[in-house]
Amino acid sequence: MREKKKAFKFIDSQKSLDQLVSELEHEKTIGIDTEFVRTRTYFPKLCLIQIASTNTMSCIDCLADLDMSKLWSLIYSQDIEKILHSGSQDLEIFYMINKTLPSNMFDTQIAASLLGYPMQIGIKNLLMEELSISISKSETRSDWSKRPLDKKQIIYAIDDIAYLLRLGASLKKKLKAKKRLHWSNEDCEGMLKLKTGLMDQSNVWKKIPGIKKLKLHESYVAINLANWREATAAKKNIPRKWLLEDSDLMKLSTININSLKTIDLNWLIGKNFNDQDIDAIEKLIKNPEKNIATHHNSRKKGRNYYEKNNKLIQKITKEVVKKSSELGIAQEVLATKKDVIGLVIEDDSRLTSGWRKSILGGKLQQLITSSQ
């Protein structure tokens, strides 16, 4: 079913933007989404902000040379709840522009996962399953920086927010019935504390496949190369993999410099390198900075503890599987493998606080105590 939507406005003048902000500043809840491009740059280029209230829907043209300060004040207002779906990338952009994150957010993907939906369910499938509303996702890879936008793009952008308020209300009603609304509020608050991507560039290396399996010295090289790649890609404003692919970074990390008189880096020529970049890479390979104490200690402790406590980890995982099945939610919603290992090695774990602790804490503490 395709429901008739409210009329929408395309905001590309300062007067219309100021008027919109004036209309929205007394709202208690708004739906929000963004469209951006990032295919050829390191930093995402914000192109549109879509906002829905009970009475209005608007697409704000972020490329129209507008003073956005009043709009940002609205978005960052503690008094206005912002409903979004899978908001991590939106938050990354907000952080990039404002160097801080807004509060009072409700993520419908997080809420849905606590009701038994798949963790990564998209807005299209969630709207169909929750509200029997069909929307198109044909413009997912659209170029949002082109002007003028065509009709299909604008319809797509509006569809992403048109039903957010209804969706949020529906999910909240079910969460309340199951006494899980505070779970959702807690996890949405946790989302705002989780620094990822542009918010935590020093830890991007953790996403490189195979990096945690390297020998210690090789891991020092790899982490330093990854940090160099991040800083250099940001400086040149190009995608990090245009500068250095993950596979090439791993190849450089495993070079045995003791068996070589010179390091041949000529195969890197032709990428987005200059002579200074080549020199920097060679220096990092030969003499990687070894002041990554946190990485070294947690890695050593993690391996030792994992081997020593493998049976305990398996018991806790079994309890998580059992409890998540009883709750009707995905195992990873309750606790990821990282959460379980973090609990055992006394590292960071969501199982040590909040609703997860109230549900599993007693049983898990018994397992830990009995293993000592």
C-alpha cells in the first residue's frame, strides 16, 4: 500500500529556511534524515537534510549557500526528540560539521531490533512489515550533489522521512507493551557515545581484515600505516583506499626489512602519492612508532585471557543464546562476541551495565565466580 503523503517543501532560500525553523522550534518530535555523497572524497559532502513534523515535510538544500546555524540549533535542541533510522552516518556528518553530537535521538532500527526484527533491517522492509507501507529505494546510489535534483530523487528523499513519526510511534507502543522502551532509550543513548568513523580516526585500523592476526612487530607497522593513511587521505580529501588499499597496507606491513638492503616501493607510483608520501611510508616500515601501549597490552591480555578462559566464554555465550531466544531478539542485540570477551577479560562490555546487566548479570556472575 502507498499512503498519501503530506505536501513537502524544497528549501533553497534563506527566507524559507528561517521560516521552517520558526515553524519547527515548538515541535516535540521531528523525523530527520540526510543525503550526501562520498564516492570521490574522504569527507562526506552533505547535500540534503530532510525533516518531517506532524504538519510539514521539507528537503533543505545544503548546497544552496544558506546560513544553517538556526537549523543546527534546532537539531541539537535537547527539548526536541529526533527520530531517525540507522543514524550512524547521519551522526558522523553532524559531528564532522559541529564537532559534537545532538541528544534526544530515537533510532527506529535500534528500536526494531529490540522487538525481534533483524539488527540491520532497512527502512523499506521495516515500513512494510510494521506499517504495510511501500516505498522505493531506486535512488540509493544517486548523485545528490547534482542540481537541479530530479523528481525521482526528491520523492526518494521525502519517502525516507514521510513515515518516520508514525513508525516511531508504532515501535514505541510495542516497546512499552513489552516493557522495553527503556532498553531502546538506553541503546540510543549508547549510540551517541559510540565514536566511529570520522569521530574516531585513530581506531579505523581495527576494521582492516586480518590486521589482528599479524605478528606483534607487523601489527605496529600496520597500525602506524593505517593512521598515516587516515591523516593523509583526510588532508588530500580522497577516499582512504584511493591512497592505499587494505591489501597493499597488509603487504607493506609484512615486509621483512632484515632481508632487504633497500625497500622497493615503486609499485606504489601511479597512485595518489608524492615523494614525501613514499618517504613517510618507508620510514614507518623501517621504524614504526612503538608507543601503542594500549594496543599491545590489550592484545597480549586478550590472547592470554581468551586461551585461559575459553570454556567460560563458551558458557557465557551459551547463556546469551538461550536468553536472546527467550526474549525473541537476535543474539547480537543482547551481546556480541566482543561483549562476551570484554566481560571475561574485564574490558569494556555492554553486559556490565543497564538492561543487559539486569537481565543477565546475576547468572553471568555465577558463571564467572564458579570458574575462579
